[in-house]
Amino acid sequence: MNPDWFTFLTGRNAHIEQKRVLHFGQPDVELAQAESASVLIDLSHLGLIRFSGEEAQKFLQGQVSCDVHTTDSGKATYGGYCTPKGRLLSSFLLWQDISDYSYLMQLPAELTEVIAKRLKMFVLRAKVVIQDHTDDCIRIGVAGKHAHTLLQDTLSETALSIAPLAVTSIPGGQVICHSENRFEILISPAHAPALWKQLSSQARCVGAATWDWLEIQEGVPAIFKATQEQFIPQMINLDAIGGVNFKKGCYPGQEIVARTQYLGKVKRRMYRAHLDSDSFLEIAAGDNLFSADTGGQACGMIVNTAPAPVGGVDVLAVIQVSSVAANPIHCKTPDGPQLAIHSLPYSIPDQHTH
């Protein structure tokens, strides 16, 4: 977390641990606000990798599952970075910084260093520079039914697009439209405090868990250390949210990802679910899931978790499609907390192909 930004937030009653804002003094109240009011969220728990240089686009196109060219039109894209066996090392959001035509990759902060280091190994003679950009750019989430109006009033000189994943230039930064009611502002550390003060006069300051919860509601996955190399892109629905392009050229794992697609063997998919668990901390990414039809073997895995405003835990979980259709799904043990499966806000390609 940017040191000056850390000082600013703690001065406004932010409780911060390991570069992540836990809350602003009233965690339960703050989480409840996510469903009804406008909320303001520091996004320092997300890392940022910057790719610059005249061959940055070409380099990225040969490394990731998404079509990097789509970002040329002022639009962000989801994507994945795989091993040669097609297993995800990370998922991310990627977009172009319109001010200098570099590319920015946003992913969980715990993976920033290791993913940047691995990508640097493949630069060779390519004219591209890879840098950790996390502390050079403050990112602020604004969400709620009136988020667009609030932002538009605050940034009145710019017409903000509400097209999915649209990137709009603003003085000193950019705004990404994650969805109709959820936006992300990227702004320089010098301009961030004034903008935060202005927005916080009309929006509730809340912890990072609220952003996690909103991502889960929208079915947007994040790979963490606990789940690296556990999934191919289709398992976490990256193909459903535009994170896989099956017509682009080679990238690590491309043959496995394409073969799975064209032979129709996606046996596991990501679902959204709720658990009435007493303790949010008991459920974590990487926890195994069980079903009566798998003979004691795990039928899936928790991908992401967040405390739910109504109590309990909301999750994204990769589960064997046949198990979901046949039996209740339990977390951690065959008789552990049961998942209540909820619908996703998008359709799944070939959901029943297995």
C-alpha cells in the first residue's frame, strides 16, 4: 500500500492489516450497506503490474488467454495466465492506460510479485518493461445503485460510460465500469485524498470484503496462492466472461484449453453459492467440496469467499457438473456445511457438455 495513502486512510479510521482495509469501525453495518447504499472501497488489496514498451501488446498476446487487442478500443478484459498444462497461475483484469499506451494487469496483491517475476523470464529480447505498479496508482471502488450518478456528479467534466468494462479517461487517471452499479477509479496518489473526501461525503466507506462480495455476486473469479494450478480457464467460467479467445495464436496452455473446448470435456464449472456458516474464517479458497456420488473423493473446490450481508458466507466454487445435478454439495467434509446454489448473472457455454 502506498505509504502516504496508508497514512491518509488510517487518519479516517481505516483498520488496515497486511495492506488490506478490513473496515472503518463498523464492519457489520458497512457490509449491510453494500446492498442498499453507495459505498466507497479502497482497492489496495489488489496488485497492479505495468507492461510498457513498443512490443508490450505483442508480448502479452503470446502469454495470456484473452485477446489483448480488444483493449485498444477503451475496454478492459478478463483473462488468465496458465502453465503449459493449461492450469491457471492467475486470473486478472487487463486494460490499456490511455495516457501512455502501456497495459495494466490487476490481480490479487499476493500474486503480483510472483507473476511479474515469471513473466519477466519470458521477455528475452522483446522490447517490453514489466514493473510492479501497485503503489504508483491509487484505486478506489464506488458501488451501489447510485454509483454512476455520484461519480458523474463528482467528475462532471467527463462523460462516464456504463458499457461493460468500458475505460474512460479522467483528469489524472481513468474509470473502469465493472458493471452498471460498480466502478473503479484509478488516480494519482497526489489527487486521491481530495477525491476520496469528496466521494465519502455521499458514500459509506467500507472494507475490502465488500468488493470481494460484489465480485462474487457478478461471478468474477480470482485465483489466489491456495488455488494456483487447480483449474483450467473454463472451470472458473473465464470463457463465459470474455477471458478466453479461442481464435488467437499460441500462449502457454493454449493447446489444452482449446482441446477442452472443442472436444466438449468441461466436466467442472464455477457456481455461485451461499453457506450458512457461523464463521466466515472457517471457509477459505482451496477448501474441498464433497458429494455423495463421488465416493468420498472431492467433487470441487472453493474459489472465492466473502461474508454475506445476510449472514453466513457467499462463495464461488468449481464443482463437478454431474454432482450439482445429483446431490447436495458439502464444504470441507462429506457432512460439512451445505452449499445453497444460486444463479449466475451470465450464461455458461456448454454447461451440460461432459
